Amino acid sequence: MEANIQASTELDLRALFDATPSPYLVLADDLRIVSVNQAYLKATKTRREEILGRDIFEVFPDNPADPSASGVAKLRESLERVLRNKCPDTMAIQQYDIPVPGPDGVHFEERYWSPINTPVFGPGGEVTHIIHCVEDVNDFVRACERASRMESTIGDQALEIEVANRRLREANNTLEQRVEARIEAQLEAEEKLRASEIRFHLLADSIPQIVWIVDDSGRGVFFNKQWSVYTGVAIDTIAPADISAEFVHPDDHLATMQAWERARKNGHNFSVEHRIRSASGEYRWFLVRAESYRDPHTAEILMWFGTSTDVHDRTLAEAALSEREQLLRLALDAADVGEWDVDMRSETMFWPPRVKAMFGISAHSPVTLADFYEGVHPDDRERTLASFASTANPGLRIQYESEYRTIGKEDGVIRWVAAKGRGLFDESGECIRIMGTAIDITRRKADEEKLRESEERLRQADRRKDEFLAMLAHELRNPLAPISAAAELLQMARLDDERVRRTSQVIGRQVRHMTSLVDDLLDVSRVTRGMVELDNTPLDAHHIVADAVEQATPLIRARRHHLELHLTPEGAMMQGDRKRLVQVLANVLNNAAKYTPEGGNIRLRTDVRDAQVLIEVADDGIGMAPELVARAFDLFAQAERSSDRSSGGLGLGLALVRSLVELHHGTVTCESAGPGQGSRFTVCLPRLDLTQDRRPVAGAAAAGGLLKQAHSLRIMVVDDNVDAAAMLAMLLEASGHQVSVEHDARRALARARDEVPQVLLLDIGLPDIDGNALARQLRADPCTAGAVLVAVTGYGQGKDREDSLAAGFDHHLVKPVDTTALAAILAASGQA
């Protein structure tokens, strides 16, 4: 009978050990495996018959493929401490890879464990065995690693909670089976049971959590030593309400008891977090959990098995993390930044309303990865998606960073977005998630575009200013040349009355031309600065047309244009300054005459529309490109500059027209179908209201000196400015040279073949064929190839000099001509 009872008890204990859900391994003092439960075999993928009787490090060696593996060394140190100190030893979380047989041989599987090694003592107090208990925390470690990438670190207490729960279930199962043991067995069986209880107590005391048991009446029947170590109070039997009242923080007592009563009433698991007072009086946070054990036959609750796990550090860490997350959320909201999260496996996304709005999607609409792909503007899609793919590439793992446009899915609005993100990769290297932030930069991009446009306008204005200064220098040098030559002529010889009269007329004409240029500059300055006062009187638009046509007629006739007038029969009265309005219309007519090839057509038409008087001037001239139309009324704007400067002017006329018309509260517009398609200017004035003022333009003069030359040379002067050519010819003739004059490049080329001049003074800005082209033809002709070629021009910039020398000129003189330099050139030519 006793033998049967003992056998039955041993079977019960073995079944209890084998059914324990936590993995257990029993080692002899020489570290051989002597017992193992099913949970351990399952966790390590081994079989009982393969490992019993073998050294633990023979069965579980270090991973040979991992040179940094330290599992064997750390476990050996722990086991030796248990043998040496005769105390339980709890190890930190360890990476200890396990060997797993496969079709291609044994490979090692990466695993993480939380081990506890507990000594078992013999009758003499010596350590006879070691209970090696481990918890598989592989999934938890992976979760922690993922969480750490998102700055949501969970403390080691979370692992302890998980391990404590599992150990709680083990304790519950153990106690449950203990309760079911036959307590009415013989004395020998009772001794066996007491020994089993001792082992249970040792096991319970080896667990770092507080372990407790409450019976069906609600009285505490067991508390492990961790309770007394923490609270400083050893208790045997006490009701949960009394424990809570004495040890639980007053603020947590009511919630604790309410949760306990609900669990007892419903038979559900009990779980609560509260603060427990320590022996020093400090309160620390604990996670308290309990499960009920029921009678197998009646299903009535017999006991509650519970644990209390210290989670104080974790709770404080979570509170700090929550505060950080709240601050981060406030910062993101303040910066108008939206966060996003893409699950690469399911191709689903988390987009808050702020990010959805960047893609024109309403706040409550669901989104997928396709919404991102299709929402990026086609022109930016390839670049943006390539950057996104590089972030998900395991071989690159670069930060995702892109600025792109989106097209609103629901509203069609184009927006600019700046996004950044990083990928999360699993142990196999696959990208499982990409997380990041996005911000709407539409306003910033618009500001940048405005800045670029402003910079471009400044560059264009600066360029036009430089072009204007170059043109101004050219226009002023042209009249200075004949004035300088005339002055030299008057100084160096006695002239007959006819030559003096002709010289005086040239000087007068050129001075009037320079005065006109200067007056134009002053007029524009006065108008743009608002310094013009208008003499407003009632005016008939047709009288203004008549006066303007009278002023423009000489130029129109000189260029053999046909002028066609279409005047409205309706009354076209308006209020304004007669002189300024005539100036406006004369400028527009002169502009049409200058930029229309000889023999062209100009049409002037007046009309009355509502309260407006319209005056329209159209021509079939050279027309304008769209970009020139847009800036036709800007200061210094002209059609593309050509070296012949055949149209002349400073580019001030139309700017003055617009300013004067606006002073009269009117508008002026320009239209052209394109180059070669003519232009149309329309002045629109109130039918009785406007204001402005205007004046002409002017110039300046210079001088030099040519001495009587020792050698007479055959010289040809080629310049389309008749006065300038005549004065220079007279000066050269007075110096004793034989001079011929031509105003056309083709006639000059033909005449040069016949007369074979020794020196040719050529203007660069000739019409049809410019001076550089003429010089190249002269150099190519055997008759004139050896002549000395001198450029006499208003263009004096470095680039102009390079172009003339490249064309074959020997010298480059800028108008007005330095007569000393010219004399030196002629003297050198006469000695050659």
C-alpha cells in the first residue's frame, strides 16, 4: 500500500513537473542534464532521449558562425555562482542561439532567453542539483527593437511582467495540482507531499515577483518571501481588503477593491496596477494579476493564484515617454508637420488628416499606398518614387527625403510637399515599414518663385540699363564726331565763306540732335519722378491727331510710307495737355515709321466707346516677339540691338508714352502677332479727363587736331551719317590727303576696287552690310587686301574691339575720333 502511494505521488510530481508551462531543466552538480520538462523540449526543439545524461554545453554550444557569441560563457558563470554561493542566480536577457537539425545539416536559430538558476540542496545542505528555468523572450526582444526605433522604449520591466505572468501560471498550475493531491494519504505520502511543498516554496521563493495564494473564502494562505523582503512584514492569513487598506496607497485602495470584487463576482482574472508601501515607507508601482482555480467537478472557485510584479521604473518611464510624446505632438502641430506610417507588406498607410489634406483627401477617407503613388505629380513621380524605393531597399537603407508636387485626389489642387522618412527592417532584411513626416511647403515654393521672378526682373532691368548706356554712348558719339571734325577744320586752315557756312550748319544740326537726346533723358526723368505739371484744357482728339501727324510726316515721307487715316465722325472731346498728348501720338507714329521697312503702311484710327476715346496706330513693320511685347513700355526697351543702329533712339519713347497717358488717367496697350507681323498700339483716354507734360532730347560735343601730313594718302571714308562723313573728309582734305566719301557699303566696295585707296575709315554701324562684314570682303579682294583698315565707330566696348580686329581691321577708333591718334595712324601708313 505504502509503495503504491509513494509510486503514485512520484508519478503526480513528475506529471506536475512535465505539465509546468515554463521551460525547466534539472542539472546535476557536474552540469549533466538529469531531467527536462515538455515545455523546455518544445522551446529548444530537442528530444528527451537525445539530451538526458549529456553535458548542457555539449547539447547547447555557442553558434560557431557568430564570433561574438557569449551564451556559453555567461551561463557557465551563472551556474558556477549557484554552486559556489548556494543562492539562486537571475541572469539578464541573453542571446543564446540553439542548434536546429535540417535537411542541409544543423543550423543555429537566433533566440533570446531570460534564465533563472536555482540550487537544490541535499540532506547535508550541499547543492545536489540546479533547476535551470528559462523564458523564451524572442518575440518580446523583437518588439522592443522595433519599439526602440520609434523612440517608444519599453523598459525591462515589461519583460519581467511577461516572465512573471508565465511563472504565475506555472505556480497556479503547480498549486492546483498540489491541492488535488491526496492529502489523506499515509504518513509516508504526507512526508512526500511536505517535501513537494518545500520544493514548491523553494521554487516560489526563487521567483523575483511577490507570489500569493488566496483561498475560496478570500483569506490569504500563502505569501512568498519576496513579500516580507519588500514590506518588512511576514503575514500568514489575512483578507485582501485588509492587505489593501494597510499596504496599498490610499489613492489606489478603492480602485483595487472594486477590481477584486468584480473578479470574484464574475470569476474573471484579476488585474490592477497600484502602489505598495515598502519597508522604508516608499511607495512603488506593482502590476498585480491573479487567476482562479476551480473544482474540476463543480467548477466552483477554490483558490486564487496571484503575483505582484514591481513595474515602478517601467511606469515612470512610460509616464516620461507619454510626456515626451505629448510635447512632440505639440511641436508637430505648431510646425504644421504631419507624420505618416506605411506598412510595406499590406500596402496600408496611416495618414492623419493633415497629411491627407496635402493630397486633397478628406479627413475620414481611407487611404492606401496607391493614393500616395497616384497623388504625386507626374513630373515628380519617377524621382520621388525612386527615393522611396531606395529607402525600402535593404542594400541601401538611405533616408527618404523628397520635395514634390501633389495633385489633390478630390479637389485637383496642386500643392508642394516636403517629406522625410526612414525604413524599419525585420531580421531577414525585409523592409516592413517606412515612417516619416511631411509638411505643406506650397506657400514657401510660391514665395521662392516670386523671389526668382523678382531677381529675374532685376537682372533684366540691369541688362537693359547696360544696353541703354551702350546705346547712349553710341548716340552721343555720333554727333560728337562731325562736331569734333568741324572744330579741327576751323582751327587748322583758312576756309572760304562757303566752307565755314557748311561747317557751321553741321555743328548746328548735330548740337540740336544732342540737345534733343538730352531733353528726352530729362523729360523721362521728370515724368517718372512725378515732376510734370499738365496744362489741362478741353481738347478735340482730331486736333491732337492733326498736330501729331504734322510732326511725324517728315520721317514718314523720308521712308516712303503710306499713312491712312480713319477718324470717327462722333465727337471725341477730352481733357488734357495739348502739347503732351501730341507728343504721345507723335512718338507712337514715329515708332511705327522707324520700325517699318521703307514703303510700308501705317494706319491711324480713332473711335469712341462709352466714356473712352480710342486712338489706334497699326503698321505692317517688323513686329515684336511675345517677350518684347510684354516689356515694350519699359524704360530702355527696344527690339533686338543690331550693330547698324539704323532705327536709332534710346528706347525711351514708349516708356514716356505710357507715363504721359497714365498721367491723363488713360491706358496704352501693344499687340503683335510676332516678328514680321506688324504691331498695333492703342491709346485709350477718358472722354473728358487726363494729366501730363513733355519735352525733347539733346547731345554734346568734342574736338582734336590733325597736322598737315608729310605724305598725301588716298583715303576713303565710309559712313551713313552724311554730316560725320563730310566733316571727317574735310578735315582729311585740309591735311593734304585725297579723300573719297561713300554712305553705302556696296557702292564703297565697288569704288574701292577702282580707286584702290591706301586707307579706309569705316563706320561699323552701316545699314544692310555692317562695317565688320565690309572689312572681311575688302580683305578678301586682292585689290584692297593690303589697305590699312580703320574702324571709326560709336561702339567702344571690349567685345566691339575684339570683333573689329577679328574682321580684319588694323585699328579701332571710337567717335568722336581722337585726331592725334588718327594722325599717327596716317603718318605710319604714309611711311610704309
